[in-house]
Amino acid sequence: MKAARNLLHFLLVAAIGTVACVVLLLQRSQWPCDRAVPAPHVEVAGLGNGTQQAADPSMKNLVGNGKQKAGSSDDDKLSEVLRRAAMEDNTIIMTFTNEAWTAPGSLLDLFLESFRIGVRTEPLLRHLVIVAIDGKAFERCRRVHPLCYALPAAGASFEAEQSYMAGNYVDMLWRRHRFQARVLELGYGFVFTDVDIVWFRNPLLRIPVAADFAMSCDAFYGDNPYDLGKRANGGFVYARPSARTLALYGAWYEARGRFPGQHEQFVFDRVKHALVARSGVTAQFVDTDYLGGFCERGKRRDFHKLCTFHANCLVGLKTKLQKLRGVLDEWKRFKEKAGKPGSNITALTD
């Protein structure tokens, strides 16, 4: 009996010690529940050469070695806009605009119209943040939408239409990339959508809840969304806030130094396999059956499935407006036909 009592006492003490150790380990956890945190500097094999940080020192305030400067008025304004826009899971929708895109009758009007006539997309406007990259775009945004953010000027001028790969186009895209990283660092997930995309349904319903990162592509081959061999298109991006996703964004920006003069989409396509492998993110491309666009010429548009449609692979604001208006008019006719007695009404409820 005495031996049994001693054994019982030993087991009880061991159990208490184990519980105490677990509690201490949990208290010491730096990132409980995988909440968004500033990511550590990440060297991705084959990407770093030690010179990329010099390409834009301000990046150190977004991801990597530094943290966003606390207490700045710009940071406070952004935090307030994100807080107001956030869904229950802290996800926001955002787009970028400039003066040319926000002028009356331009892309922003078409973009907002699509939300209002889509299938259960109008409520999503409560979660849409329009980021204005010049003063006139911000003024126009405030007239048509309640959630606008003026991105602080960085010396360049972005008011005019930005022709592909010309002038400030590349700088604008990398500035957008840095802003996405900043949103993640503040603890918010996002759906980024170009303003030359019209929305028919909620595309989030086509992204698995376990995905850290998802992107549209110019063409979808095969049936495996996790096959990274497809050509990326940065017009639609989903990112969930986590240390992994921030690590991906930090290493992605650092890789810019290897491809001078190229935009973020080009760089991602060149280094995506290494980025995903080393950061540990679960990444996928979304099927173009759901995120369509003009790059897949000749492909039939199936409005039973489409969530968004992108005016990609088109040159010029006027052409984009004309073609995208045609797609939106086609959607309206589809909705009208689907709502008639005897038609397939379920087409509007999927």
C-alpha cells in the first residue's frame, strides 16, 4: 500500500509539473493564435543578394526588420478606415484609383455599379476601401463612397492614365504592393481588386478558408488550383494576415532587386515557387471560370459561375471602359432572363 501511495504521489507531481510547463510555454508564445505580426527578415534561397533593401528603404517600415511607426497621423487614419470597413473576420476589400480612373463616367463608376447590380454584392460595399493615390481622386471618392483613404504622396505623380510599363506605372504597382503589406501588418486580411474589374458575385466564396494567399491568373490550366505553374495576375489578390504571409510579402519585395524595372506581378512569377516554399504559405490560383478576363480570348463567359470579370490584356482606358461596359450589359441581360418565369432562377442564387 505504501508503495502504491508513493507511486500515486509521484504521478500527481509529474502531472502538475507538465501542466505548469505547458502554461509557461503558452504564455511565452510570441504569436498566439497565429495573429498578424511584423514578419522577421526572411532570406529566401536564390532571392536575396544583400542589396534589395536599398531599392526602397521605406519598405523597412512595412515588413522585414522594422515596424510601422506608431502614432503617426497617417497610420491612425488608415487604422480607423480599416476598422470601419472590416468584416467579422477582419477582412476588407480594397482598390486603388487615380484621377483618370475616378472621373465621372470612368472606371470607378462602372466598378461601383457592378456591386449594386450583382448577386448579393451590394452589402460588400460596406467593406470596400478605395485608396486614392492623388488628391483629386480622393475628392471624387468622398463624393461617391464613404470609405476612402488618401495614400500619402511619395514624390511621384500618378493622376494621369498610367500606360502599361511606361512612366510611373511600375512605381505605382510597387507602391500598391507595399500598401498591401502594411494592411497585413496592421492585422487585416484583404481582397485586392483592380478598379477595372466588375463584380457579379462574392469571390471569397471560391477561396478555401485554409488559404493564406490566392491570386487570379491569365489562364487556368488543368484542375489543380495549387499548381503554381500558371501565369499570375495581380489584379485580384486575397491575403490572410499571418507571419507566413508577411514573410512572403517581405521576400517578394526584396526579390525586386533582381529584376530592375519590372512590376510586382512579373517578379512574383519568377520567384513564386521559392517564395511559397520558404514562407510556408498555402497559396493558390483561382480558376478563371470564377475570376474571368479578356486574356482568355474566345472563352465563353459562363454567368452561372462568374464572380468577377477583369479588363486585362486590353490597352487604354477608353478600350477598357467600352469592353467592360459590354460585359456588364451582358450580365444585366442574363439577370433579366434568369428572373423570368420558367427560367433557371437558381443561376442568381449560387
